[in-house]
Amino acid sequence: MKSIRTLLTRKKSKSAAGGVDQAAVLVLRGISELLRAGRAEEAEAQARSFEGAAVRAPGQGDLTNVAASLLAARAVLAQGRAAQALSELDGLLAALVDPPSMSHYVTSLAVRVDRALALCALARPGEAETECRDVLIALARITQHSVKVELAALHCLVHALNGQGRHEEAEAIARGALPRAQGEAAMALGCGLVRSLNGQGRYEEALAEARKPTPEHGRGGAGAVALGSATALHGLGRRTEAEAEARQALVDCEQFLPMGHRRTRQVRELLARITSDSPN
């Protein structure tokens, strides 16, 4: 990637989206790709560097800085530092308390979805549910509707409901959203559906869903599908297959996810249950 400072200080061509210059768009896109590839530490470093350069670069709007800060917080969350991510996201929301444009307002809703994900990671699913439902209500009231933010809010709501043991509600929401989702959104919702079915003890259905063709996704989704499959196989009493699936999930998590990632811990916990249930 070219120097962030070079990109930000060169002559700018305005993009169509809120006056953010094309150079900034390219840098932000590169940081997003790092996150998608599971390279959260690099993404955080790039985002912090971008923030520092953008503050001093002439003509930069505050929305550009917010976008960089949001990516930094997402990278922090991806590394398992949920409390820090929540603090940073709360700071972003304070800066957007009186958004000057619709673009700023929609961005504030995206920040709130990430805040809800951080709350889920901190085992506060009830608060996360409230945040997601408020975001969905807000989206329904505006004309410049963001499907991407809506699907992210729905995925997080599924996550929050599963976290409260309300698996039937989670299943209904996941099934309703999946037909409109693609790529990583489809994978995330699909994993939420599998988790909801496993939570209801419907292991055959969960296994069938987990074994459907997986949409294209970045390395940040590593181990997610295999975790659902292993849970279903364990529930069906197919311990040898469950253990093999869980071990593969652990390999993927350790290879592609940052240290301390919540999914890695979940896979290890499942593997411990599977092996403790195995006959001597």
C-alpha cells in the first residue's frame, strides 16, 4: 500500500459519497480488506496511521476520520479487546450526537451496530438486542436506506437473541434476512441460523444448514461454519466426526484469527466437551 500521508495530501478528486476524496476511499478500502483477510492487527495500525494523517491533511471532512476510527474499533474488537472497542465506539457516537448530514446519521447507525457486537462479546446480549432494535427502527424511518447496515443489525440481533437462549426468535429473524444477504452477510446469518437450530436441539437440521455451500467470505469468518457443524455432530452423538470437525475449526481459527478471538475460545470449549464425553 502506498504511504497513507502521500495518498491523503495529493490533489484530491471528490467522490460522490459525502465529499470524501478518492484517495481516502482507496485507503479505507484497503484497511477494510485487511480486516476481511483476518489481519486485524495490521488493519488497526493502518487505521491509526490514517487517523493521524487525516487530522492534519487539508480539506478532510470529519466523516473521513469517523470512518477510519470505526475501522480501528472493528479491528480492536476482532482482536478480542471488546471493552476497549466499546469505549472507542461510545466516543464515536458522542462525536456524531448531532449529525450534520444523512451520511453522518447512517454512519452513526453503523457505529451502533458495532457497539452491539461489542456488547455481545462482553456477554451483555440484552443491551445488544435493544441497540439493534433501535437501529432497525431508525433505518425504517429514513429514505436513504442502507441494506448493508440493516443486514448487519439483523445478524447482530440474531447473535444477541441466541446469547439469551431465545433460539426460536433468532431462527425466524435469520430465515427472514437470508434471502437478501450475500457474501459475508449471508455467511454470518447462516451461522446464526445454525446456532439457533443447535440451541433448539434440532441437530440434523443444523448440520444440513452448516453443510450448504458457503458464500464467499474473508478469513475473519474462519472456523465459524465448522464450529456449527461440530456442535451439531456432537449433539447427534457422532463424537469422532465432531472431534475431527472441531479440530479443523481450531486449526483455521488459530491460523487466520487474531489471538484472543472469541470464536477460538468457543471452539476450544466445544472440543473439551467432546473429548470429555468420549469413551476411554
